[in-house]
Amino acid sequence: MALVVQKYGGSSVVDASSIKRVAQRIVATKKAGNDVVVVVSAMGDTTDELLDLAQQVSPLPPGRELDMLLTSGERISMALLAMAIANLGHEARSFTGSQAGVITDSTHGKARIIDVTPGRIREALDGGQIAIVAGFQGVSQDKKDITTLGRGGSDTTAVALAAALDGDVCEIYTDVDGIFTADPRIVRAARQIPRISYEEMMEMAACGAKVLHLRCVEYARRFDLPIHVRSSFSQREGTWVVAARPTPSDSEGSEMEQPIISGVAHDRSEAKITVVGVPDKVGEAAAIFKTLAGAEINIDMIVQNVSAAATGRTDISFTLPATDGTTALTALKKIQDRIGFESLLFDDQIGKVSLIGAGMRSHPGVTAKFFAALADAGVNIEMISTSEIRISVIVGQDEVDSAVSAAHRAFDLDADQVEAVVYGGSGR
Ligand code: ADP
Ligand code: ASP
Ligand code: MG
């Protein structure tokens, strides 16, 4: 008997009829002789709607209360799903993240899982029941407060539970047939990728391909747990996220060559802050980034200009999640007099476009081709960063779509026939 963990995203449970459809799918897996644990997200755009509601009562809601509010979305869907399964004559039990033993640190809004103690889930399985767990939430170890894992975090709940229960596979059900060479909502000619390595998928997720939560891929890699991303609206085989394929030198008969580029990802959720007129002295950059770290802000790209000889001052620009913009600006203003910089600029009309592929390690010219494609599409590059298997650029937000399409075409990723189907979801 296999232990299957299935996760259904918000677009798979938008209303009563889709909850009933998902219930049938779960029961079929159970009837096939598997132990089944299901992780479920909030219905449709519930999380966004709850966030909007919170904004209406407070511009900066306390993290503890916001987490309490947001986790209610998943509790609605877990209970309804358990009822729908019971209606099909099977026993199901729903559990909150806390009841399922998802223990986290106490960073509200982006808590990290530090332990999973799924005793009650194990008990339910031993009793022949289907366990339904509310995604994206846990309980903090020290204060016993309810926490959330960050947007898209239900994927991580699913992988963490699969790892803790020694599951055979973690199936992520969503509104597209798998992982594509670009977001099918932008590139109609995107191709489905049959298998992708943890490494490449981590870069895709880190660069905004929200089909999988970044931490879920990190987690799966650590436990070598295969993830199968597929659609809850079709029976098609999806994409397998697995350990890297052996290279030709590793063993005989392995695949001959990796594709140079696996895909193009984009992210519209970042903003750019420029610290203008920073005195060009030792320790200034350290002070700025120490302040940001103290405010728990994750910085992505950084650019420091050459200082103007006349003034001995320089500008430092960096990108960060747009949602952390206010916190970052407030923290920096507090050190303005001490550092002596002139002013702060904030720009949230930016987007990041990234090219990802393990093959670029051994192929020169990828950067040149990428930049030429952007130039031909009339897209101006504002910032650049690279890793061994990724090149990212910051562009104007309204140029993201054309930049993604141009890069996709330039690297011959367009499919001859359109195969990408978007079954549901608002893309929000
Ligand atoms: P769920 O609600 O099921 O968690 P998400 O909206 O979080 O679904 O993720 C699925 C969406 O991810 C797709 O509808 C698609 O628009 C988007 N996406 C972005 N990049 C990719 C990609 N490379 N392959 C597939 N989907 C992608
Ligand atoms: N409902 C949460 C969100 O919208 C978590 C998830 O769906 O993974 O971000
Ligand atoms: Mg998601």
C-alpha cells in the first residue's frame, strides 16, 4: 500500500461543485488501495479577499491577527471537503495545521516549519480514514500562536507532511497540466516539461513561477521526495520534479544532452528602492543592509553606482518584495541622519524576467542572446543578476509580457502547436 499526499490549490476548490469533484478524485485514490492525506488551500481567491478586508480595517494589521484571519480560509475548505467525502460514503477527518503537527517559528506571514509531528494524521490513517489538512499554516513552537507560511505555502505543507509520513509521492493538483517553459497565461505556446530537476525548479520558483512554492521544492530536495505537479481538471500526466538527471559522463546510456534553457520565469511582486547620495565611505553599505536584515527583509538584487568624483557620493539600488516596501522605507528613514544619505526612491512598477537552465553552465553566449532578444523587443534593462544556472533582469512592469515572450521565442521554446491549457483560476 502506498501513502499518497495530494494537495489541491484554491482554483481546484472554488465552489461546492468543484469540492465534490475533488472529493471523487480523492476517494478514487483511496479505493485504489492507497493511504491518502490531502492538503487543501482556501477556496478560489479567498486569501486575497481576506487580505483586502484586513486592509480596509487597518493599513498595517498586526501579524498575529492577520495570520489568524488568513488561516480561516483553509479551515473552510478542509471541513467542506471532509463533508463531501463523507457524503460519498468514506470516512474523512479534517485537521488544522496545528492539529496536524506543523510546528513553525514565530515569524508571522512567513513562518518556517521547524518540526512536523503528525501523530493525529497517522492515527487517522491507521483507522482507515482519509486525512484532510488545512494548508499554509502551523503553530509557533514558543508562543503557540497560529502562523502562516507565506503566499502559496500549502505546497510546502504538503511536501513537509509527505516527508514526515515517509510518503511515496506528493501530488500537487493545480489549474494547469504541469510545469511549462513559461507561464501559460503569458505564453500560449509554452511547452509542458515532463521532468525537471529540484535545482532548476528552485530557480524557477525563486524567480516567480508560482506554480510551486520555493520552500516546498527545497524541502522535497532535502528528503529526495518526488513531486508530481498536475491538473485536477484532467487525467493527464503532469510534470515530475526529481533529482537531476545524470550527465553523459556520469553513466552510460544516460540522456545525451540537457536543454540549455528549461524555462523563462517572471515576477511582478518586487519593488526597487534607491538610496540616493550615500557617502562613499567604508561601512555605509553594511549599515544599510544590516538595518534591512534587522527588519527581516529579504533583499534580492543590489546595484551600487560608481561614486561621482565631485560629490564623493553614490546611489545604491536594491529590490525586495513590494509588500515589505513600507517597512523597509520606515527602517531606512530612521538611519538617514546617521548614514547621511540624501533621499530614498521607491518604485513598484518593475518586473523581473529570468532565464533558467542547467545547460547554460557549459554554453557561452546565452546572456548575449537573451539581451539581444530583449533589445529587439524594445525592452530596457534596469538591473541584472546571475547565478550558475540563471540570468535575471529587472524591466518596467508593463514590459514583462513582451520580455518573457521574446526570450521564450529566442531560445526556441515555443511549441509548434499550442498545448497549454489553463483550466481555471483568476491568475491573481
Ligand atoms: P494553486 O491555486 O493551484 O496553488 P497557483 O496559482 O499558485 O495555483 O499556481 C498555478 C499557476 O502558476 C498557473 O495557473 C500559472 O498561471 C502559474 N505559472 C507560473 N509559471 C508557470 C510555469 N512555468 N508553469 C506552469 N504554471 C505557471
Ligand atoms: N491560500 C494561500 C494563498 O493563497 C495558500 C496557498 O494557496 O497555498 O497563498
Ligand atoms: Mg499555489
